Amino acid sequence: MAGETVVKEGLTEEEEKLWREMLTSTESYQSLLKGVLSGRLPTVEVGERVRKRVLRFLQEIPAIIGVDMKPYGPFKPEDVASVPDQNAKVFVKQGLAVEVEVKV
């Protein structure tokens, strides 16, 4: 029910995967909504350079639309990809991926 706390220990592997996906979507939506309610319109300027991070994915992730409004994924465990910084932070924070150090 709405407002209740989810106890991850009681979830099956499939339920936990679904919960993580829903959490990612919910956090993105809340961020967008806060911006709109504070008077900021969600826009991405043409040609705007979006900082990216290279990640190694630990779990299967469905395709997403990044903060730059471009499609990314789907990703499988051990896939390595460059994604927008803001999206990368969410994946790492939720334990879905780890950052890969890139040496130039």
C-alpha cells in the first residue's frame, strides 16, 4: 500500500528486481516533478554536452531514456557502457552498476 516501507529481505529475487526498477523510475519522476513545480521546465539544449560516466552493470537493466533524452540500454550483467552522469549516479547508488576508471 502507498506510504508503506518495503522490507527487501522479504522479497523474492524477481520482486527485488522489479522494486529497484520502480525506485529508479520514481526517483526520476520526483526529480522532474520538483523541477516543474519550482518553475523549471525540463529541457535539454541542442548541442549541450552531457558529462558521462563509464559503468559496468551488475544486474539486468531495461532500456532507459537518459537525462539527455537519448535511449540507453538495455543492459545485461557485465555490460560496459557510457551513460549520462546523473543516470550513472542513480545506478551506482542503487548497486546496479559500478563505475569503471578510464585511463587516457
